[in-house]
Amino acid sequence: MSPTSPMFVDDRISIDPDVCNGKPVVRGTRITVETVLGFLSAGDSEQDILHQYPSLKPEDIKACLAFAAQLLNRKFSVMTID
């Protein structure tokens, strides 16, 4: 895979350096996972998001949540800078 090839995380989430600066997006759209998670964290319902973005499906919102959960399932190290 070349550095500019899109990566498909699953059938709903993709990462392409040429789309939205390489941020994960709902596949086939320019709607970032970050955008969907931001709406959810602000208290918007799934229905609110689907109304705002009619091209999304309920499965897309679930895929965004699953993607975030997968990221947080990784091991992180904290470094302090003196």
C-alpha cells in the first residue's frame, strides 16, 4: 500500500490522506468520525445526527463509536517532559 492509498478500517470507516486531512471518515463521505462523536458527546441523539446528515445510516454512527472504542483499547504510555 502506498502512503497515499486509502485504508479501510471496516466496511464503514476509512482513512485517506487526501480526504479531510487523513482523519477517519464515514466511508464514501467527508463526515469525520470526530464530527459524529462530537455531536454525541454534546448530547445530540442518533436521530438528531441522522437529521443533520441524511446520508448517514444508524450503522455509521455505531461504527464511529466502535472505532473510538478500538482506539481506546490500545496501550498508551505517558511521558513527562522536564
